[in-house]
Amino acid sequence: MKVKVLSRNPDDYVRETKNDIQRVVGSVGEEVLSEELEFFKVPRNYDPALHPFEVSREYTRALNATKLERVFAKPFLASLDGHRDGVNCMAKHTTSLSTLLSGSCDGEVKVWNLTKHECVRTLQAHEGFVRGMVVRYCGTSFFTVGDDKTIKQWKMEAPGYGEEEEPLNTILGKTVFTGLDHHQKEAVFATCGQQVDIWDEQRSSPIRSFTWGVDSFSAVRFNPVETDLLASCASDRSIVLYDMRESAPLKKVIMTMRSNTLCWNPMEAYYFTCSNEDYNLYTYDMRYLNRPITVHMDHVSAVLDLDYSPTGKEFVSASFDKTIRIFPKHAGHSREVYHTKRMQHVICVKWSSDSKYILSGSDEMNIRLWKANAAEKLGVLAPRERQASQYNQRLKEKFQHHPQIRRIAHHRHLPKNIYHQRKELRIMKEARQRKERNVRKHSKPGSVPVVSEKEKHVVTVVK
């Protein structure tokens, strides 16, 4: 027989000295009798430089700062409309922050001035989709590839009065090109289609071609730090790594579902993140491909594109579920989600080179400009404003794990269909885990091994 006894810890209500403060709390809330009172010691800060209530005051300030941050979180800045078909790809200018290039599904390329929110140049680059575009490292020209099996190089400046819009160079390929990227320091670029080709700008045929028994590739990216390395996503669910100095691919990791695109971390040479058809993103260290470092889970449909911030600490992802999410590089869940009623499937996304803005292109023909930090105040800040903002930020970091502050800071309003899909996916995942536990419980010990979430998605690594 169990007997439950009341037990109280005297340290909670007995004052250590007569100078300690006692707080009286009524259990009913209104007028209370003396026997219903509860006494609690107020925690004191014994540092003589600080007020005894400093912690509680800071907590209140942190709570207010967190609430105000959510009140002033207005991330959407502008919409750039002008395309007559879905925006299929975008490219950042390498030397100008205010210039953006976009290519649409009807073969049209537009050059935008982001400060004025207007299109400064339009050119009909290809027949059919513009599959990829990239600005040369010096910023004087840019390259495009399309469904018409051509690679075209264009001048960055608009043609003068009376001049026709003509490409500087045109290369006709044998197959359709699906992706394009330029070397960070040399006059070399890479394309992908049925194979990965490395091209010299002065030659009309590739200087090197890589194949590994794959039908087609969907994306190719140069490493911004170790500039001779590049990676591509293939149709056989694999991610293949190459070295330009070698004649054959280095190695590849085969996953359970196909990856759409990938992006290298601009600050850490060996890390890259890929967006997958299974609604997740995976961050890998290229030296250890047998399991990803982090699995980023929050989207409820296929992830179509991603881009790292210039700091390498965060990346933004675009999904078929009509949302954009911002993930810290080591976090499994997103810190921010952006959506609007009008925005449809987001096909491409870019993080601006000053780390302050995010650009997204979707298939309802619009490019949208967002703040990377939703509650950030734009423009010139007075010294007192900047000081107050920094102080509030430090307070939020100090108290970020307190339940009330954590709940307010993490809460996001989601569209109804995404909310219900997330709930459904969570129920399905719990059911799978429950089934695994039951199978393991009723099987011979050791016959059903525990497979971690990271290892589930990798089939094999081929070298």
C-alpha cells in the first residue's frame, strides 16, 4: 500500500537572513485567508553592482522584446512583376548588389534594378525554358542555357541606341542543358545535361566531360572555397563529386529519393546542402558521405531550390508547398517561414550578397523581395536605436530557452493546408516509429537494428 505524504522543501520558503524578501502568493487569487497563503523566497542577486531584482526585470524586458519582434515582423518588401511565364531561374550579380537576373519558362531573360524595383533590360535568350544562368566572376557578362540546346554569353551592359541585342558567343550542344555554373576565379564554366561538361570560354567544345552511368543531371555547382571541386545532382538519386584536375568523378552518394539541387557552404569548404524530393534537406561533409551531418525537416512537399547566406550560417529553401523557409545550418527545423496568399510553387530562391535580403521566383510569374530578418528595421538607425536593438537581441538570446519566450518566438501562423499536412506527416511518422518498436520488441534481440534518422536516407556510397 502506497501512502502519499505532503512534503515541502524548507529552502523554498525559509529566509536565510532577515533581510531576504518574501513573496506572498494566494492560492485562490482574490481575497485569501491567512491559512491559504503560500510564501516563496524571491531569488536575489548578491552582486552589489546590480539591483536585487535585475534578473526578473531583464526577463520582463526580454519577454516584451520577443512580443514586439513578432508584432513588427513584416518580411515582405516588394514584388517584381513583368515576366509572362513562370520564373525558372535567377542569378545574382557578382559585383553589384542592386542587380538581379531572372530567366522564365518562355525563354525571356530580364535584368532588374532592385533599388528601384524595376526591369532595366529584357532579351529573348532562348526558345523554350531558360534552364540556367550565371554571371561571370568579373561581372562583365553572363551565360544562359536553354531548351534549344545552346549556351549563350551576353554582355552585362545593354546595347547602345540602334544596336541589336546579340549574344557575344553561342555554343550549340548535342543535348539539352539543364544546369550551369561558373568558376570563381578562371574563365571556365560547367554545364550539366546528359553528362557534366567543363568548358573553356575560348573553345566551342568541352575540355572535359564526366559520366557515371547516369541518364541525366539536374544541377551542377562549383565549390566557392576549393574552386577546383564541383558537385552535381543526378537522376539516379545520387549526388556526384568531381575534381576538375581529375579525369574521372571522385565519388557519389546514392539516396533513397532524388535530389533537385545543391549548394556549397561559402565559408566551410567541405560542407554542402542538397534539397530532396522527400521534403527534406541534407547537409553533408564531402569527406564522410555515409551519413548526413544534419537532416533539415519542415517542408510538406518537394524542396526545389536553396541558397546559402554569404555568412555560411544559414540557408534559405524554396518548396513546391508554396513556402520559403530559413534554416540555421546545424538546426533540424527552420527558424522562419514566409508565405503569401498569391505565391504559388516557389521554383528558385537567392540570398543577396549583403546577407540582408532574400529573393524568390515562383511559377505565377513574380519575383518577391523579402527581408532575411523579418523584424529588422531598414534604413539608417540612430545610435540609441541601434544600442536598444542590440540590447534587446542579447536579452532574447539570454532567455531564449524560457518556456514563455520560446513559445512566442517559435510560433508561426501557417496556411491551413500546410498546417494540416504537417500534422498528417507527423502522425504518419509516429505510426512508422511505433511499428518499428513493435517489430523490434517481438523479434529476436539484435535481429532488427536501430537505424538513425540520418542513416535511413542514404543507400550507399560509391567511390
